[in-house]
Amino acid sequence: DAGVIQSPRHEVTEMGQEVTLRCKPISGHNSLFWYRQTMMRGLELLIYFNNNVPIDDSGMPEDRFSAKMPNASFSTLKIQPSEPRDSAVYFCASSLTATYRTEAFFGQGTRLTVV
Amino acid sequence: GESVGLHLPTLSVQEGDNSIINCAYSNSASDYFIWYKQESGKGPQFIIDIRSNMDKRQGQRVTVLLNKTVKHLSLQIAATQPGDSAVYFCGRNTDKLIFGTGTRLQVFP
């Protein structure tokens, strides 16, 4: 398996533009997580899905952020409109269960820069 | 609160020495405590976990100690190698995984 695949690896966009980050989890995994990483705040859990259903989105910073998982092999994180403070590395991770009794596998991340 | 924090932002050790990375937590309602390693330009990678009813767990060259009395977690790496250079995160989980801010481990020859 190729692991968790995220795209794009790098994204530079202007303030106010819509940004869509994509994730393909490991086949057979039923839980998917979106994290944001910054120097100031570390790794923050934004939202996680179990069997394609959003379970906890309490980490989503505000209404500008939305995430979907239309099927077991694809998820998106959208920011609209984007702001400079959204600049960060966004990670997607997947695991076999929602409760981390097995390890979570992270993608390579998407480095987002909003100018 | 639901915080997991680390005592030191950077730890420098000589190759071959043992490394000890510390972590404090405030919320005891966790089933598991977990350590992850993040190399430059990569996503975090699972190292080892410990169930909250255990005090110690050993893996390959790594040992995790859990002291529930003082709410302290540590990761010990034996015979530290250059490949161990990375940022190490402790985390806890109940229904979701929460990470601390990380400790950067630097290994020098």
C-alpha cells in the first residue's frame, strides 16, 4: 500500500481564495483524521470521520473550514475564504479504528501558504 | 483541562547515549498514551503506546514510563542514533488523539 496520500504537497494562494486539500486514506481503514500543524499551536486535530461520517468537528477553527468524506477512499478539507493565519501544514491520517487502539498513519502533509 | 505538554523544546544528546524525553499531562481520562516521531518534511509516525493501567512498556530500543501519581510520561531511547533525530510528540487518547507541542531531539557525533 502507498500509505496515506495527500495532495497537493504545497499550495500557495492569495487571501480570499478557496483552497481544497485532498486525502486518500489507506485502503481498509475506517477512520480518517485531519490535523493542522503550526509552530505556535503544534498538532491540532480539526475533525475526524468514522465510516465516512463526521464524528467530532470541534477542532474546526471556524465556519470558513469544512470537510467532507463522500466515500471510504477520499476526503477533502476546504477553506473558503482563506486567510494568512491559515498558513500551516495540514495532515491527514487514517487508522483501522476510531479510538487509536491501533496506530494512525499520517500522510506527508500539505504545506499551505496564504499570502 | 485537556492539555499535554512537554518540559523541554530541544534535547541534544551524543550518539550512543540514552535519551529521555518527558511529557506532562493534566487530564487523566485517557485509555492510552502514545509517542510519535516526526522527521523533517514528513508526517508523524507511531512509535509506541502504553495503556493507562500500565507503568512501563518496552519496544525496540524504546521504553515508555507512565507515572500516574505525578501525571508524567517519558520516552527513553537507548543507544541514540543519528536516525533518531526528529521531533517527538506525546499524545493521549480517549475518543480522539491529542498531541503535545513536541520535543526536538538532536543527536551529535
